Amino acid sequence: MTRLSVNINKIATLRNARGGNVPDVEQFAKDCERMGAQGITVHPRPDERHIRRSDVYALKQCVTTELNIEGNPEPAFIRMVCEVRPAQVTLVPDGHEQLTSNHGWDTVKHREFLIDVTKRFHEAGIRVSIFVNADAAMVEGAKAVGADRVELYTGPYAELFDSNPEAAIDMYRAAALKARELGLGLNAGHDLSTTNLPALLKAFPWIDEVSIGHQLIADSLYWGIEQTIRRYLDCCKTR
């Protein structure tokens, strides 16, 4: 079964909009785990517009499944992750003004940098996943720098899926197969939903983990968070 990691950034965004501690990010993470989520993902950004550094440290103390910290491995991020020591760090090449993640690493161009960063995280006992586009060469590059996994950026998949699901799957086939061939773990994330997730997992059942936040939280406004997590878990069981 593919594991579901719930990205709780949007819960922090809602809290920050009003001030105070409603909704409670830590309690929400614990509730997601209680409802069946097998991991919690956060993506702290330098401006702390959603998840704050203090949240990351607090979540380490209360998350009992797998904590996954995403972000651009700048010096402050590296220090924080090495102090917190989550189960997994996902390296994402976000710019400071970027609204959301919208591209993966060029693992060939940034090879030496990624080798150094990956080594540092491994020394801290942290599994390393690198966010990449659906490009077999970028998957090979991730293997070459020592990553344990790649996370395929599925924004283009979601965008194409409604009009041409077969083409959307085919766009990811070479990268997914390359990861399996190289023995890399395979994650996926961005714009995944109960509509497009089952087809992705049926095509590539070796996907280890999906990280889903914005759509899952939006769905919970209609279905409630417990029912929403249940529906996504059902998708993860679909083969």
C-alpha cells in the first residue's frame, strides 16, 4: 500500500490569518495520524507564511508516524532539519517569492551541491528524497548524488489528467520505471486528488508515498477531515 502523508501547511495558513492558535497545528497533525494518515508533511518557507520554524520543532515531539520536512536546502533550513532529524527530508528548489512548488531539481546541473547536502542529511540519519520533474535523466541524477528516493512533481499530471488520462500517465512512465530500475524509492506529490490518484497508483504501484495537502484540506471542507483521509487512504489501496 502506498503511504499517505498529509501536508498540513494550509492548516497553519488558516491559523496565521487570524493569530492565536486556532486551528491548533499540532493537534491537527495528531488527529490526522489517529484517523489513519501514515505521515505528516510540512514545507516551512523563510517568510513563515504558513508553517513556522517553531511548528517544525513542536511537530517532531508529537508526530508518531513519519515526519517529512520539505524545502530548499539553504543554510538555515539545513541546520533546522539536522536539529529536528525527521524521518525524511524532501529537497525542493523553491525561490523565496514562489507561491508553491512548480518544478523539480536539475540533478545534473546541481550535482555537486546535492551530493554535499545529501551527505549532510545522511550523517544525521535522515532519509533524503529529491523533488524532480518526470524526467528519467533527473531520476538518474538523483541516484548519482546519493538520494534514497525521488518525489515526482505531479502538477503537469494533474493538469492533463482530466482531458487525457492516458497521456498524463505516459508522461510519467519513463521516470517511474527508471526509479524502480535504479532501486530508488518513489514518492509523488502536487495537485493529487481522489479523482486522479487511483490511476497514478494503478499505473505505478511501486510508489512508496504520496504527499497531499491543498486538495485534501479543500476536500475536507465538504467531507470533513476524517472522511477525507479515509477516501484518500482508499485511493492508496487501489491497484
